[in-house]
Amino acid sequence: MLYVHGFSNLPEDVFAAAEETQGLCNGKKANEVLVVPVIWPCDASQGLVNEYWSDQKSADVSAFALARMFERFMEWRNSAEANPHDDPCTKRINVLAHSMGNRVLHETLSVWRKYDLADHRDRQSLSEGGNQKGIDSESEEVSTGSGNRNSSRL
């Protein structure tokens, strides 16, 4: 499970939160989930209002890097090295995005669609509600943190 932190978090806070989440997951069923923190740059020193606006900008520009990470993962997953035809990976990729981390996730999905980082077969599978390549997404509904909900489809 990818854990995308919220605004005003330093890396040590993100690692602590990911470790806590891992402990909760292990308490339910040991070794079923691996929590991987996704760290995007944010500022914890400018004061609440300035910090929030600064972090929004950082969240938006971090989206391209996260979309590229997903692209590289999918390339590896579909490569001959990963042997997808004889030994397909059927694991789902779950994402837990907190607070402004939802903005990072939403922008990531927008960037992925805009720059066509998901290849045609991925988009076709998603639009059909399928999971042929392990991307579990019926509508990618994400919270903006303001109570509003947004939906994106790749």
C-alpha cells in the first residue's frame, strides 16, 4: 500500500506514520500488506497559511514524478524480466492518501492521463472495470480535503 502523506510533514513524520500504519495492518493480518511511504516535498516552517499554499504548489508539481514512478512500475511489471504471461502479478496496488496527499494522487492521475503514461491496454482495462494489469480502479474517487469529492478515470 502506498501511503501519500498530507501537508506540513517532514520525512521523519511520514516514516513514523507509515510505520504506525504498518503496525495496524500487521495487527489485522501479519505480512499481508506492505506500507510504502511516498514522500513529496512540503514545508513545515512558513506558518500555517503560507505553508498550506506552498504545499499545494509542491503537491501539484510532485504529481508528474509519482506518475512516472507508476509508469516505470508498469513497464517493469509487463517486461520479459517479470514474466507477465507465465507468472502474472495479480496483486492490487492500494493507495492511502491523507489530506493534501489526495491532491498529489488526483494530480498524478490527471498527469498520467494527460501525458498518456498509461498505455492503451491499461486505459481499456480501466474503462471496462477490469484489472488485467493489476491497476484496481473503478473511478479513482479522491477527496480534496475540503469535503468535496472528485472522480477521475484514466
